[in-house]
Amino acid sequence: MAENNVRRSAGRRLLWLLVIILGLTGIVGWANISDQPNAEWSPKLALDLEGGTEIILAPSVADGDRATEEQLQQAVEIIRQRVDASGVAEARVATQGSQNIVVSIPGTPDANTLQLIRASAKLEFRPVLTTSASTTSEEVGGVDEEGQQLEETPAVEPENASDPSWITPAIQNEFDNLDCSQEFREPGQVDDPNLPLVTCDTSLTQKYILGPVEVEGASIADATSGTVTTSTGASTNEWAVNIEFDDVGTENFSQVTSRLFGLTEPRNQFAITLDGFIITAPRVNDVIPNGQAQITGNFTQDSSQILADQLKYGALPIGFEVQSQENISATLGTESLNSGLIAGLIGLILVVVYMTFQYRGLAIVTLGSLVVAGILVYLVILYLAWRQGYRLSLAGVAGLIVAIGITSDSFIVYFERIRDEIRDGRTLENAVEAGWQRAFRTILISDAVTLTAAVVLYWLTASSVRGFAFTLGLVTLLDLLIVLLFTHPMVQTLARTKFFKSGGPWSGFEVGKVAASYVGRGQFRVSEGQARGKIESSGKEAAKRQTIAERKAQEIRERGES
């Protein structure tokens, strides 16, 4: 009965493993058939193996000024967050010289990612003074019909940023002649935050006159997307963008909303500009004193997430212009990838050869476990490439190669525990179960230590080291799954076959002719039914099992007897 239970348990675990493999294969297959973005049957490669796109950003500052090192480092961090938020993995963002920032993205980035990188000016909140549908004009200028220079200074000192006095004849003329369908801004143009701004929205269908800047984008502490909830806490199907300001932003935004709430449309709107273009211009429906605002409208899940990312990662300390954008070749390329794969194959062959020499027939379990590990790792990488934009770098390949040794350690620990149990006099079936109980604790502790190291490496380092740490941690987790669902049940199954049950020299379970409990001092506890030949042959095995103290004691006894 117990034997049947063991067989059923082993069969169930092998079946679960098959379900997991088929499930992952089905998910990845469906993603490929339905042409999901990033879904492929081959892993996506990182910048060092595939090449990609390089964008060089130059700071836009006033003539004679230079961007400070602190500003550049802040910009690097924000741009890196933008790229990560877009789902691109293994991207590189760094300073070049003392002024430029270089963004290197593997493969061909989508329009969304490029827009997040190019939209590098400061994020700003400005009140709306007036707006209208876009009109076409052949001229854009600052003179009237008679050629007289129009007044650029307000005739009356404006009381606040929403005061219509900001709209001077020159501003009105610029607004009237603005054609959003034509290029009207210089690349990297820096706008004076203390003056009104004439511009268009990002769709280039609506034009605006905006007042001076009242809230800086740097004051946004967080921005997220989600569905609107009712007063009772029920969730609706309407998507919104939630903004949270820091202390300075909370105070400034409270003053802005207190003023705008009492105005008529369109002066009750505030516009959020990025790179000089309006990304949204919501109306103020209430005074917001707590620094937590919600923007609602005709959002979809994707559009709300895009706006949230723009708000969260758009507040660069200085503006930038795209100096150049070009394709770059792989720094290491196919040759290095092939070299890494060959090294991994050689390592795999050496492991199999060693396991065959040391454990004979049990090498079948080793080879099978490594094959299953390879299949699972491959499928998981394909899934992550589809869902998370993961890309495999050469450092990641190195992590996979190192993980072969970690996986092999688990087999060795288990097999040696089984041999220990056989040496202690257990039957093969009992030795397999007792050895598993002892081995799994050791395997669990070993993998936990490796996983901890991988997590620490991942969070405390950057660039290629993170790729190494990620694949190392991934395979370590899969190692536990494989040992539980394949290695152990396969050994249970093989231990009940005639070949392995015989304990022959090629079975891997043959550990010498001693099957008795070692009790120390070079002696074994043997049963009365054991033949004299078996007892006498224990000397060699006993010598292996003696401690240094036992050997010294035996030498003293032998000298005394002689």
C-alpha cells in the first residue's frame, strides 16, 4: 500500500511539472499567434548582444550658463526611471563628458519610449488664459497690419497668473497667427517661467494662451493611474490619473485651485506642459488643499498610464534637446554570445561526464533534470520578454552558466544522502525517502543563501551586474521547483525498477559491499545474518568513515598490541 502511495505521489508531481511546462508553452504560443507586442519564440537580446538606438541629449540653458553636475545626475536618474517605466530592460543612461546625457536602448524602441526620452523639458503647471480651435495663418509675427511693433508689456500690472492683463497685443497677435500644424517651437526651446506662453496641445488641434508657471513639475511626489471610486468605495470603469504633491507643491496647488475654482471657463483650467506642449488641461472642480488631485476624462487604461508616467518622470531639473539619434551595433555581438553558449555547453557536458563517472545510472536523472531546467528557464525568459520587456545580456548568459553548477549541487547532495542511508543499512526504497528528507533541508538552505546573494546584487548594483543577478536568482528558484517536481519523483520511480533495485555497480546506488550502520572507532553494527565475507570487507569502508581522532586512537591501540 505504501509503495502504491509513493508511486501515486511521484506521478502527481511529474504531472504537475508537465502542466506547468505545457501552460507556459501555451501562453507564449498564444501571445505569438495573436501578435502580442514583444512576443517571440526566441529571447530578446540586450544592447551588448543586439545593438539598438543611441540618443544624445544636450542641456538647454541660457547663454553662458552650464548645467551643474547635480542637475545632470538628477536628469540621468529621472530619464532612467522613464525608460524603465516604458518596459525597456537593459537600457543604459549615463553622462557623456561634463554636459551631455547618452541614452542607449536595445533593439528598436517604440514611439512611446522615444517620446518619454525626447520630452525632456521641465514639467510645468500654468493657468489657462484663453483657448480656441486651431486656425491656419500664413504669417506668424509681432507686428500689426500697419507694420507697427505691438506692445509686449502688459498695460496694467497683472494681479495674478490668471489675470487677462497678461494678454498683451503682441501675445494676442502671436496666438491669432499660430498654426499648430506647422512647426512653431525651436528644438530644446526654454520658456521663461515668469511670462505667458502661447502653445498647442500634443495633438496639435488646440491652441492656448497660458499664464506664468505656478507649480513646478518637480513638486509632484507621485502619479498613478487607476479607476475612479465612488463615495461608497465602489470601483467604476472610468480611468483617472491621481497626483500627489510634496509640501511645496501642496501649498502652491492649493492657492491655484482656490483661485481657479471661482473662475469661468476656460480660465478655470490649468495646463500641464512638457517640452512646451500641453499634455493635459483639466478644469478645476473643487479647491484641493491636501495636495492630492485626480484628473478624470476620456481616459483608457493605456492613456491614463502614459499620462501618469509623464507626470511622474517628466520633472527634469533642466531642459534638454536631442542632439543626435542613431542606430548602434552590438558591443559584443553574436561572436561573444556564441562563445558564451559554447562555454555553457562545455560546462554542461563536463557536469554530465562527472555525474556519469561518479553516479553511473543516476546520471540519467541529472541529465533529465538539466534538460527540464533548460526548458523552464527558456519559457520563463520568453514570458518575461513578452510581459516585462526583459532582454538577455551576456552577463545574464553568464548567470545561467553559473547556475548549472548550483543545480548540479542539488543532485549531488541528494544522491550522497541516499548513499549515506544505504550505508546505514536501509533498503533502497527507504534510503531514497530518508535521504530526501535530509537532502531537501540542505538544498533549501543552499538555494536560500544563493537567492539572497542574487537579490542583494540586483538591488545594490546596476547595469550588467543586475543581469547576472537576475538570471542567477531565477534559476535558483527554478532549481527548487525541479528538485521537488522532477528529481525526487524520478529517483523514487527508478528505485523501484529491477536495474536500480539490484544495487549493481552501474546503478549508482552501489556503495561498496557494506550495508551496516557505522558506530565509530572504525567499526560497523552488523546484523547476525550477514556473512563473514561482508563483515571483513568493512575495513576499507570503515577507514573512509573514521575521523582523525579515531584514526589516532586506532594507531595507539595497534602500537600497544604490537
